Amino acid sequence: MIRSFLKLTAYFIAFIAVGAVAAFIAYQMINFEKTADVPLLVGKSLTQAEELLKKRKMFLRADGEEHHSEIEEGHIVKQDVEPGGEIPLGTEVRVIVSKGPEVYSMPSFEGQMLKDAKLTLNNLGIKVKKIMRVHSDTVGKGRIIAQRPLPGNIESNKINFLVSLGSYDVSYKCPSFVNMSVDDARILAKKLGIELIEQDEGSRIIFQKPEAGAIIKKGDSVEVTLGRGWGMWF
């Protein structure tokens, strides 16, 4: 009698245990099949995102960081499931977190040749956005007059340049240097922006090329032959 009772009790306990396991499995399968829509996480802090996902029985996983010019540091830049997408409950939503704007160290380029500045910018990962060219009497052709932004730490990776075209072309009639003293000729040439190319020796100029009255430009050169003056150079 007692043995039969014990057997009956054991069967009953086993039946309850099997039922409990079956109920647990069924509960898990039902929950697994349930889904919920993923909320918008971009722009939100990790704490805010975790709270939103927790309400939907989902989990947050930060999968990396990247710089972003508009989303502040510590806030979400990307999410692997688009907002409104349906995923099973208990699923992880992966996100990328902002490191804030990238900071660039901008050197000074004023006075440098544009081609040299471009090489430096390429190494720094900075791009030339716009180049404006103007004439200048003080800055040589091809050199940088000004830059924006100014030197220092900046958040943009682009720069604008104002570059010199050199002086305006100035044309005039070549003066007569013949029979002029070398010293006076040098002073006049300097005032006109002309380069004198002196040949032979002497204190006065006996020949010039181009001749007096020819049209020349500022920056041109004039060849002059030196001697002692008319009637004494030979």
C-alpha cells in the first residue's frame, strides 16, 4: 500500500515537472515570436536609448565611435536597424556613437607658394575649398596673400585662399639711357621697375637694347653697354 502510494506520488511529481518544462518552453517560444518596432535612436544619448529599448524588451550595444560635425559627443550617430523596423523581443540594437567634431590644426600659409601649401594640406587631410586671385604690388605672383580660416585649431577640414597674380602690367616707352652715367641709369631703372643688364665696363652708357621709345613693361630688362661716353669709348 505504502509502495503504491510512493509510486503514485513520484509519477505525480514527474508529471508536474514535465508540465512545467513544457510550459516554460512554450512561453519562450511565444515570446521569441513576438516583435516590436525599433525607435529612433540617432541623436540620443546612450542612457536615453537604453531606456527606449528597455520599454520594448530590447538591448543596446555600442559598436564603435566616429567623428560627427553636428551630433555631440556621446550621442548616437547610426543604428543598425532603421527606425520603425520590426525585430524580435530580446534582440540587440547596435549603434555607433559620436566622438564630436574632428579638430584640425591649421598652420599659417601666408607668403607661401600655393603649390607648396597644397602639398602640406594634402598631408594634413585638409581640402582647398576656394581660391581667389587678385593683383598685388607687394606679394609675388603665385604666393598666398591671405587665408580663411586663420591659423589655429578648427573644426572644418576646408580652407579658402587669396592668391597674388603679381603686379598689374604697366607699359610705357623705354627711356633713353645712352650717354647717361651708370649710377643715374640704375636709379632710373629702379624707379621704373626695369632690370638693367650691364655689359662691358665704363662709367657711361653708350648703347641700349631695346632702343629708346620702344614699348616695354614693368619687370622687363634692358641691355646696356658701358663705355666712357661718345667719342671716347673706342
